[in-house]
Amino acid sequence: MLGRKAKEAVAFTLFRGCALLVVLALAVILGYILTGGLERMSVEFLTGMPRRANTQGGILPAIVGTFYLMLIVLAISVPIGVMAAIYLVEYEQSSWMGRVFRLAVYNLAGVPSIVYGLLGLGIFVAYLGFGFSLLSAGLTLSIMTLPLMISSAREAIAAVPGAVREASYALGATKWQTIRHHVLPYALPGIFTGIILSVSRAAGETAPLMLTGVAMSLQRLPDNLFDSFMALPYHVFYMATQSSDLQATRPIQYATALVLLLLVLGMNLFAIVLRKRYRDKYRW
Amino acid sequence: MAPRTTFNYEMEGLQKEITEMANASRAAFEKAVRMITDGDLSLREEVRALDRHVYELNEQIDEHCLDIIALHSPVASDLRLISACLKMVEDLNRFGRYATDIAELIDDFEEGKAFKRFESLRSMSCLVVGMVDDAVYSFLQRDAEKASHLHERDDAVDSLYDTIFREILTYMMEDPRKITVGIDLILVARYMERVADHACNIGEYVYHMVTGERLDPKLRTGAGERPPRGIFEHPNPRTELDLK
Amino acid sequence: MTIAIHTDDLHVYFDRNHALKGVGMDIEMNQVTAIIGPSGCGKSTFLRCINRMNDLIPGCVVKGRVMVNGQDVNADEVDVVDVRRRIGMVFQKPNPFPKSIYENVAYGPRLHGVLEGANGKMRRRKHAKAELDAIVERSLRRAALWDEVKDRLDKSGTSLSGGQQQRLCIARTLAVDPEIILFDEPCSALDPIATAKIEDLLVDLKEDYTVVIVTHNMQQAARISDRTAFFYLGELIEMGETKQIFERPQKELTEQYITGRMG
């Protein structure tokens, strides 16, 4: 029978192996996409319009479209999410209403993205008359992101030690003053993490876009919120399934995916930097 | 199990020691007086032995009290007990000391004959032995009431001493050959008067230990105050001294 | 001998738990009053009634009167924010804000501004920087911390040692110029030397403030307080001069507790 030390070594190796697997998976994805798409990457690709039914030219509208979408999601889900999270933590801790709210958020997070798409189609596109536009897609994505945003913001806020709140109250601060001067600033690192997670997810969603009006190919950039738009994830899908010559456009698919990945990773990096800066400012 | 086991153990040990010392010094004094009333000179060695024991216990208890104070921070009744112990050991020591002194003096008597002639001396010794008893018992039984009445008898003892002094003076003046004996007798009376004072002290300590209040200092002087009547009536008069 | 705090038949309930039962006591001005008792006897609950910190606990009901300088702190017209400014609190575990030392002390004054005016028309305005600097220095000096931190006021409050952090919390409380300061077991997380420094500080503070300290360390209560109150199972059992409590307690329960024979 294996001795204690041997058993530990086996377990350890197993755990390390699993962790390595994860890293491996990421490496494979990156590698695959890099090798597949690097050849097509060029300044023209990134800044030009698509030509010849997407088989040539660039994907600027898609990049810009995804970018605008993320902006909309940020603008809507961050304030609403953070404020809802503050409310949940600070104001309705144990009453039945608080419980109902929390339940609603959890359940909302489990709704499939295609259902959100239908929701967007029904409410924003049709009922409110926004049509197939950036606004409809953006709103849909925002609602989809909201539960995740609220959950992580809520955790970040709840993680602020009660002792700090008590100290603030004992000095004669009101609840709102305490939140504004202490709870929110100290929860910022966690909130940023939440933003990263949420917006990254929103950037890569395809199903809601399909139902709220993403275009296959546009020759121009969107002028306003009600305009039609392209988006990177949908572009990858479209190129991989619908384009006229799958073989030829393969590099374009990979390149688009690469751009999307880089965009998301870039955002992650930016938010990590921000998080670190705030963490240093309020060192526990 | 009660908390503070070490502390409780130490306090119980202290109680045992102080009880032992109180009984030993009481016994020493009683035996010394008995030597005089019954002329039993054989008791002298016992008195000496008891005195030595008392002296050792004095040091032991002193040390023990300081240890408890340093290590256990006693408060309230524990603190008052220790305060009483620290002070009492000195007075108990004196009981033993005076007992030995009296025992030494008996050598020079013609077998206590002279002593028997002086009734006042005899009643004084009864009274003082009673006071010593009461002092010790009031401590053992934590009886503040008993302790507070010791003062009354001290005044009686003091006036008895004056009486005896005059008596013996007359005795010595009658016959100069009796001077040596007379002086010894006066010394014995003096020692007993001192023992009574120490018994009173113990009464004060016991009173404070039990109630936390100090006994009224006015009682101490006794000046201008006549001892209450019937003071020679000891509540439990002893016809013979029972020595335990 | 003025009474700073007076409670009358004070009851506190946490949901169904009757935590304080009819507590009535007087706390004198400019004295150190210690509250002792076994765990869970209600001492901290009582303390928190004084500056209405129990309001923050959901399900807590307070009945009875708590009068501070003649005013009922639970009255409807009383502003709880003002109550908490005038009655400061220092907690068991030092909890400085993770901001700079300067910011820690300046937070309170910044919050409340300066009340000034004449002829009955009072106005609140913000402190000028120089005023804040003066307040910070004065508070840190009073808390016996100035010399140790004066050249690193911009360092984080959490970079200090435990004892220093606690003194920082005290300075922070002093900065809003309270009348009464409540201490909830302030030294239980500190080593003996830090504890001794804070005990000295407490005795010094009573000159200008009324100090109430909850402690489970009886020797500490005996060392620094003028009056001591003994709580047991939510009731006030005995209260009196510290000397009297520790040399001649009147109640059997008190005697049992302080000689360690309870439990």
C-alpha cells in the first residue's frame, strides 16, 4: 500500500496536472487561432471595410460595432448593477424583499442567451420600435450582463469588513456617507473584476446579436444608436457557416477571432491594471 | 471543578496553616497559665515546643501570603483574609512568646503557692485565656459579633492589672524577702495584660475581614469609659481550663 | 459630581432574546467608569445603547430611557448623527480606515464641518486645510501618537502596529470633539506594553471627557476606573466606587465573579 508521503505526492501531481491542462487548453486555443489568423492580420484588415462579400478587405465595422456594444453595456449595466448591489447589501439585508431580489438575480443569471435574444427582439426591436439597431442589441446585452454584474459587485461590497462601516457610523456618518467614502472605494477592486467578467462575456455573445439585428456586411460605420451594425462574434459565425467560399475565408475567420480575443484580453488587462492601482491605494 | 484551582488550593492551604498556628498559640498560652494554677511544671517543655512551632508557622504563613498576592491578585474577601492573616501572625506569635516567658518564670515560684494567694491574678488569667479563646474562635468561625466584644474585656483586664500591681506592691512591702517573687508575679501579670491587648488586635482584624469595616477607634482608648457591669461574668465561664 | 449618562429601566431585545433587563444606572462626568461581567452578560449591548449603535442591528428593540446630559438620545427629534458625533466609540479590534493616517483622523471633522455663526443663526462650513492640519495634530497629540507618526502622516493607517492602530482610532474619535468616549474592550487584542500605554491614556483622557470602558479584564478595571459596574445575565448587579467593589462587594454574585469563583 502506498505510504502517506506517496499518496500526497500522487494527489499533488494530479492537481498540478489538472491545472496544467487548463493552461494547456488556453495555449492551444491561442496557438490555433494565432497560427490560423496571423497571416491575414494587417493594418488594412483592421481598418478597412469588407469587400467582395467579406472575402477581402477589413473588418473595421465589426470591430467598431463590438466596441460600441461594449460601451453601451458598460454605460447601462455598470451603474445599474452597482447601485442594485449596494441596495442589496446595505439596505435590504434580511427582509423578505431582499430575499426576493436576490432570488431574482440568481435566476436571471441562468437564463440562456438565446432567450435574451428573443426578449430583445420582442421588446426592443418590435414593441419599443427601436428596430434592428445598436440600441436594441446593446440593451439586450446589458440586461443579459446585469445579473453577473450585480453578483460580483454584491460580493465585492459585502467583502468590505463590517468593522470599517461601524467605525464610520461611530464617527457620525450617515449610511450614504459611509457607502460613498468607505464601502464603495474599498470595494472598487472587486467591482472592477466584476466589470471585466461581465463585459468580456457580453463582447463574445452571439445569439442575442443575431436576433436583434446584427448585419452580415456593412460598408460603413454606424452613425447613431439606431443604425445597423456589425459585430465580431457574429462575423466569425457568419464567416464560418454562411460565406461563399469557406476554404478561402478561413484565415479571415481566424483573424477575426484573433481580433476578438485580443480585444477581450486587452480589456482584461486594462481592468487588472486599474484594479491593482486601487488595491494599492487602499491597502488592507 | 471550581475555576482557579491553583488559587483555591493555595487559599485552602493558607487557611489550614493559619488555623494550625492559631490553635498552637492558644494552646501554648493556656498551658503556660495552667503551669501557674496547677503547678504542673512538666508543661514547660510543651509550651516551648508549641512556641517554636508557632514561630516556624509565622514565617511560613508570611511567605505564603506574599506568594498569593504576587501570583493571584486576590480581591474582596480573599484579600481581606490575607490582610488579616498577615497581621494576625504577629499577634499569634506574641501569644507563643509570652507563653514561653511565663513558663520560664514559674521556675522561681515556690511551686505556685504565691500565685494561688492572689485571687485577682487567677481571675485575670481566666479572663485572658477566655479572650484568647474568643479571638481565635472568632477567626475560625468568622464571627464578627464575637470579635467586636473583645474590647470590653480588655478594659477589665487593664483595671485588674492595676489592682494586682497594687496588691503585689503591698505584698512586697510587707516582706522584702518576697520582692523577687513579687516582681516575677508582676511580670506575669504584665505579660497577660499584653496578651489581652494582642487578642483585641486580632478581634479588630477579624471584624474587618468579615465585614469590611473598621472597628470604631473610640473603643480603643477605653479612657473615661467604665467597663460594663458583669464583665467578670464570662458568657461561658470556665471552671476548669480545658486544653485541647 | 454631574451625571453625564443616566439610564432608566433600559431593556434591549434581539428578536426574542432579552439581552438587557431593566438597567438603571448613572455615569458621572469626567470619570472613568468600568463595566465588568462574564461573556454575554450584556455589557457591550449596554454600551452600544448609549450612542445608538444598536440601531444598526436589525431586529433590535430598545425600551427605556437613555439620558445623555439631560437629553433622551432615543427621542424622535434627536439626530442620531449628532448623537454619534458627541459620543465617540473605540472598538475591540483596531479598525483604522485603509487610508492614510492623516485621512483617518481628518475624516470625522471633514464630515461634520465647522459650526459657526452668531445671533442664533448657525451655519456649517467646510474646514480650511490649516484648520484640519491643526485638528489632526491636536488629536494625535492627545492620543499620545503624534511623536511616533508625525513624519509619516501619509502612510497607511494599517501599516502601524496594533497598539498604534488603536491609538489612531482613539485620535480619530477625539478629532470630532466628543463629550463622552465609549471603549469596548479596547485592549483585548493588544500586548501588555501597548495595553499599558492605552490605560495611561484613558486615565489622562478623563480630565476632558467622560470615559466608559467595557472590559473582561478585572485587573484593568481595578487599575484605571473610578467607578465599576458589574453586569450579569443582562442585569446590573452592583455598581459603586471601584475600591469598594474590589475590597468589599455588597452582593454575593459580585464577590463570586471577582474572586473568580463563578462558573
